[in-house]
Amino acid sequence: MEDNNFTNTAHAIAYGLITTVQQCTAITDQRLTEACRCINQLTGTVHSHESEICCLRNGNRNPKMPPKFEHNRGWVDIQVSSHSGKNVIARWIRVMGNSEVVARAGEHTNKPEYMVSLYLPSDYSQQPTSTLPQWFIELLQARGGPYHTLAEAAHSLKHPTTYTEVECYSCHHQCCAELEVDQWAIVAKIEREDKALQGIKHRMEAYGLHEQLAQLEGRMDICRKLPMHNYALCCPNSCCYHHGGPGGPP
């Protein structure tokens, strides 16, 4: 009896050990498979990068700058598409003079061109920024000699973005001033029309027109058109008046 119990216990222990070994073996095989897959992927990536580096070295030994272009030299922080598909800082630029610049990656002479707008780089993380002083704003908003002096000084900084921003501010300020003049003219016209409306309203009130036409109260759904010969059509801003009806002037 004791021998049978010992045999059963030994069989159970052996079966448990076998099961544990099989589970560990399966886990190890799975990890080895994943490791082989990762190694293959990394190997392919390395070969791909080596091929790209080789192509770049062969194509960039002596790249010639296109005509009318210049080296960026860190003036313009513009990223364009490169030969490898990644975005890189433009190597060649051509300032257009209209707040725009043509940029190229600079890897090959036949790379596409990108038209982008120029803006001054802003870094608010370094130190608190100070507001523009009044004398600088006055020069920006001036016309003639004072503005041209400022523009020439900005252009002498050899940074295309500085002159572009000064020029853009001047153009937008002039446009804003013209719009303000138009706004004042529109406001004055509105005030004249409102004054005319108030005059007509007061005359109607003094005449009691609303009392004589009280039967029309609540009749906003009227769709009937009045006959043309019962009233006169006139334009208050014109000297031509069209009268109708029997007995009226031709």
C-alpha cells in the first residue's frame, strides 16, 4: 500500500516537472523567435541606413548651389523635405523681397523648391521679452525719410527676416490706416441715414400716421401689393423723381 502511494506521488511530481519544463521551453522558444525577428528588423534598418548614407555621400560630394541662391547660414529656420524623406533645415535660400523665400534642402541640384513666408524666430523661454519702445513704433509707422532710414538699418543687419518684418509691419499699418478712413466714412454715412430716419419717424408721429392706419396692426402677413399708380416712387439721394397716377406730372 505504501509502495503504491510512493509511486503515485513520484508520478505526480515527475508529471509536474515535465509540464514545467515544457512551459519554460515554450516561453523560451517564443522569446527566441521574437529576438530573431527584432534582429532581422534591426539588420534591415542598418542596411537601409547604410545605403542611404552611401547615396548621400555619393550625391553630395560637390553639390553646386543653384543660380540666384545663397547659403542659409542659419538665417532662416525653415525645414524642407530631404532625399531621405525627413525634414531638414534648408541649405539654400533665395529671398523674393515680398515676405517670402524660396528654400531648398541642398542635397541635390534637382530637388524641389518650397515657397515659404519669413518670420523672425521667437524664443520666449530664454528671458522675458520687452515691449517695443515708442520711438521704434513711431519709425515703423512713419512714412518717407524716417521709415526708409529704419528699413535701411534693418537691411544692413544682413538678416533677410529682419527687413522683411519691418516691411510687413509698414504695409499692414498703411492698410489699417486706409481701412480706418473708410470706416470713418461709413460711420458718418450711417449717422446721416439714421438722422434722416429719425426725422421721418418724428414727422410720422406728429402727423399721427400710425393712428390713421391702425387697422393694419398685426397684419405682418400681408402679401398683397399696392397698385403703382397710388403712390410716388422717389430716391432721396437722386434728383430724379418718378410720379404716377392720373393727373400727375408726366
